[in-house]
Amino acid sequence: MRSSAAIVSLALSLCAFPCLAQLRGQGLLSLSPECDGLDSLSVPLRNHELALRQAGIQWLTTPATAIEDLRRVLDERLHEDVFMVYAGHGLLDSRGRSALCFGGHRIAVADILEGLRSSPDHGVTLVLDACYSASPEVHDDLRPASVIGAALGSVTSKVEFAQAVADALGDVHLDENCDGLTTDQELFDAIERHLPIPPTAAARMYEPKPSLRRMHPRPVVLPIASRCEQATENQGAMEDLVQRLAPFVSGDTLEIVEDVRRQVKLARGESHVLPKGSHDYYCLSNAAPAESASLSRAVVTEVLQKAGLLRLPTQACAPEPRRRLSMFAMASFLYDVSIESGWVRMTRLGPSDWLVLCEPLDKPSLASSIRDSVKRPSTVSLP
């Protein structure tokens, strides 16, 4: 787990007397039993208390009654990772932005994020169990920041979302790819897995419909320890892989080797430096097709390069290295590109492969289609 991590949980009731954690040390999640109406969040989380402690999450309580308390604590977190869980009322402010109730005041989610912008090497993730929390105003920024919100509009079954958050945080498989790091994407996926399916269409209208929005095009690392038993083994395998690949990469492509090394050090708590993720990469299948296809390959390769993708060497595109890189290189996307029978197929590789493009080679707008398919979004919204 990353050192000097901080996790704060805000469990708020009726926009009046919230409780706020005083953060200190590593991986702190706090709930205050003095607050009224906290069962939707505190009971499910306390049911997972042992699992959460194993993830480096501890329990502290500090009452807070004013918005200044929130601002003070956020100011103290400018150079730490922050993971905040809010359970309470949500609404839209006068500018139509997602806002939270705190101490009788409204505070826009965007303003909370704005107050935590100063350190690009530390992430911020907010989990909001509130109405109108799934569409906060976020902007592209240097600091990795993300928001997981419960619903775009009103939501009635708050207990279900809180229970799903608690179950996800207590899930021993939260680190899904077992790389030793827990990300906002993995938490979002786990919350979705644990949410019950509403029995009817009418019931779905006011059920939680969570979304993930980012100020950063890459997964945000959470200060939560991995409980995957194979994480250490996988980190060693990734180190061995990039050491074998290092002699075959040069120029900008060297970054993927350095990023994997940064990622392993991050998971081990040896460094706070995040992978850069400045580039995405591709492997070109059918590397030795018939002579007649060489021109097609040259055309597609030129388009991919103009789209900003870097080609990995053949050694990295063998089945096993490619699988490991696509599973564990969290800062970059890896694409498999194939040209067959006059068609171009592009698949984004990962724990679940995703076909992003299948177009005829002679399509006039092929270049723009490829650029659109690999463009890095400044804001990610799921589902």
C-alpha cells in the first residue's frame, strides 16, 4: 500500500450535524457513532471491519459541524492520497453542479476537487452515496482525481448503495488483476457486482445507477492495500518481463518499461512516483502476411503513429508478454491490430478485451476512425 495514505469517510445526516474524520497516518477510514442516521453507511462498513483493517483501514472519529472543518482537513491533505466516502444528502447548486450538504451549507463536488489539486503524485477519489452525485463537474487536471456517484437524479434505496460500497471495500478480490494496487476502476467494478438487480422496471427508476468520472484518463490508485495472495509473485514476474524487454525498446517506447517499474515500486510502498502513461501502444498481428498486404500494413502503421500510438517490439507482442502487459500496465492502453481480408480490427487488451474498431481498409475516413477509437478521454464516465 502507498505510504502516507489517508482515507476519510464523511457520514452525514440531514445537512445538519455531519461527522468528519481527523486524518493521520496511513489508510484511515473513520465513522462517528455520535452522528444520527448513519446506519446506511456505518453498519455495512462495520460488518466488514476485520477485512477493512486487513486492507490498512483503521477507525477514528472526530466530530465536525461546519464547512470550515471540511476545508481545514482537505487543506491538510494536499500532499497525501485521499479517499473519501460521503453518505448523506445531495442536490444541484445554483449552477447545476452536483453538491453535498455539509454543516447546513452546500459545497459543490467540483470545489472539493479544486481544493485538492496541488499534488500530481497523489490521488483523490470520492465515493458519494447521495442524490445527483453521478454527474459532478470535473475537469482535466494534473492530479489524478475521480468521483464514483450513486445516481444522476434522486435515489431512494440509499442502503443498497452503501451496502454495495461496504461489500466492495471488504471484497478480498477488490484488486482484480492482482498487481498489488487497488484502483478506482476496480472499486467501481466491485460496487457494480455487489449492487442487487431491481426486480422490475419501475423499481429501477429510483435505484442506484453508479457512474465513474475522472479528471484524469487513467485509473486512480486508492490507498487501500491489496489482499491478493499472488500480488508479490505477479510483481516479480512483471519486473522480470520488463528486464527482458528493455534491450529491445528505445526512444519513447522505453516509457512502458519505466512505468511498469514505477508501478511495482508504488505497490510495494517503495516510491510515491506514479507511472507517466504518456503513450499508448499497439501490437500488429499478422506480422508476416503475403507480399500484397505490405502496403496495407504500411498505411495502417502510419495512421496509428499519427494517432499517437507506439508500436511494441515483436518480443513484447508474443502471447505471454502481451497478456501480462495488458493486465498489469495500468498507466497505458495496449491494442492488438490485425489486417485481414481488407478489414482492420483493433482490440483494446486487458482483463476483458474490447473491440474498439472494425473497418474496411479502403474506407475514406479510416484515419479519423482510428484516431477517435484511441483518443484518450479527459473525462471518463461509466457505464
